[in-house]
Amino acid sequence: MKKFEFLEHTADVYVAAYGATFEEAFENAALAMFETMTDTKTIRPELKETVEIAGEDEYALLYSWLEALLLKFEVEGKLYSKFNVKIRKKPEGYTLIAEIFGEPFDPEKHPSKVAVKAVTYHRMEIAKKDGGFSVKFILDI
């Protein structure tokens, strides 16, 4: 199963990410976002950090997950290439706890592709089918 693909979109980046589990689809969504910015094969998983977020539903959780990672890049200047996501459903919504692995951005090492401005809800989809999960979302560039 492929991890993700970039779908046709006229102005922004439209991503479909896949996984055997809901968590794996979220991991691959994060990988796709960073692949939009640079070649993720150049990102060594030297630093380990933890991210915790909550969302009222699966869509809010996906949005908040990607937004938290984008914020870490924008504020702390870090890129990530490996993710271990755990998602729990609770009466008030969902929680996500993830270990994320990466390193500080180095323009000599990490080739710049496209600057991601924001994550959007536009055309966001989350589906379970054929024994796996898919998530689709648009990145504003």
C-alpha cells in the first residue's frame, strides 16, 4: 500500500494519505505534508518529541495534528520524518498523542520545495474502506 499521493488541484496541494489503521493514515498525512516542503529522505530522526492534541471529531483532529506540526516547523524550525501516532476516542471527542522524530531545518541539507502556509478543511475527507483508511486534505501554499 502506498503511503500517500498528491492529487490534482489547480492552486494548492491536495493530498491523499493511506494506512492500514487510522493512526497510520495520520502518520502518512504528516509525512506527505513534510514531503511537500522538502525531500523527507534527507530528514534524519535525531530528535524525539511528543505532541498531544484533541479534536471534537476526526476532521478537527486531522486539522489540529497537521497544524501543530506546521507550527513546530514555523516557530521552532524543525522538520520531521517519522511519526508514532496513538488516537483514542473519548465521549468529548478524540485525543492524539504522537512521538515525532526529526531534526532542525538546514537549508544546505534540506532542499526547499514549496512553502506551506496553512492546513485547510476544504475538501477534507476521512474514509474507511477496503480494510484500510484514507484521509484527504488541502494544504494552502
